[in-house]
Amino acid sequence: MLEIRNLSSGYGAINVLWDVNLTFREGALTAIVGPNGAGKTTLLRTLTGLIPHKGEILLGGQPLKGKTWDLAAQGIVMVPEGRLVFRDMSVEENLCLGAYPARCRGDLSANLERMYAFFPRLKERRRQLAGSLSGGEAQMVAMGRGLMAKPRILLIDEPSLGLAPVIVNEVFDIIRKLKAEGTTIVLIEQNTRMALKVADDVHLMRSGKVVMSEPAANVDLDRLHDLYFAREGHAP
């Protein structure tokens, strides 16, 4: 569904990604893991047009076109690292912003109710300013806002970052439900154990390159951690 070929990108004169080749299967959850500085977030920023790149990004076999603000209309939606909610707007106003694409506006009320079914806590706090929420609640707002755009492909960047374990479990329960509904998901995650539990495919990045790609069911966690921490010289 989404494919990248010989992708290189970075920030000014600093290159971060080096000839990355990946395929994200339709309806599958693809987890991308790796240490800090591996290039995981840069990959998502490149996919969403925030960073210039060399190489190809293909959606359904065709080059991905349009600017960053056009991608939601094509069904590519990103839930950014660090939540990034609009602090001075209410929970419901934040969610409604996710329905900006024209194809989503007619179903606004129904989509809101769907989000409140996914995240009952947000319904209780729908009039509350997003800036007053806990970290876990803010993560739910960020995810709900992304889902309001009815994504074909959902890019989720570090959803567990800074959250208590019980909240992490809640967030991953939602990710499992989305996967069960057939949403194509690209998940960036440092918690390798949690990622492996929900993933269909796993790619390990290190120093801007993909050093391992396997079906999640075949991944040996000890070997993954050896590669993660560079205890092996190279991927086989």
C-alpha cells in the first residue's frame, strides 16, 4: 500500500536516513523500533512531507503527491510524538479539528461519538481545556484527533512516551482495536515488547538505516535487543 524506495533525508547538510527501503502492507500493523537517534521520527516526517528527500514514496503504486496539508485528504494521518494538542482549546474542539478534510465533515457528529466510544474518558472531559489534561488523556486526544480524519494509513509516533504503564496498556488496547478494524498502521515505538505484541511486521532502525526486517511472529527478542544496542556487528 505504502512503499518507500532508496529514501534519504535529513536536516540541511546533516543526512539522517540513508537509502531506506520499506513496504507497509495494507491492513497490517508495521512497527519500527530502534534507539534514540535511529531516524524513526525523521522517517515519519519525511513520509508526511515535512522534510525534503531523495528517493520515492509510493501510495498504491503511484508517487505520493501534494504538500503536507494535502495528505490527510488522501488518508495519511500522523499522530505526533509528544501529543501536541491545542492547549487552549477544549477536548472536543481538538477532536473536531481532525475532521478538517472535506470528506470527513459530513460525518462529524457520528465520528465524535465513535471517538467517545473509543475513549470514554474524553467524553467526560469534552468541555475541558486540553492543556489541563494528564499526559495519558492528552495522548488519547491526539489519537482521537487523528482518527477523526478517517485515515487509510495511521502513523503513530512514540505513543507510550512518558506515560504510566497502566495508561500505556490502555493506549495499546486502542491500537489493537484499530488494527482489528483493518486500519493500516505504522507504529514508531521504543518499547520493543509492547510493539512486538501488536505488530504484524517489525523493522529495526539504527543510524538511519534498516538493519532488520521480519514478521513479528519470527522475531527473537534477544537477538532484536542485540541489534538494537549494536551488540552484533551487522544484520544477517
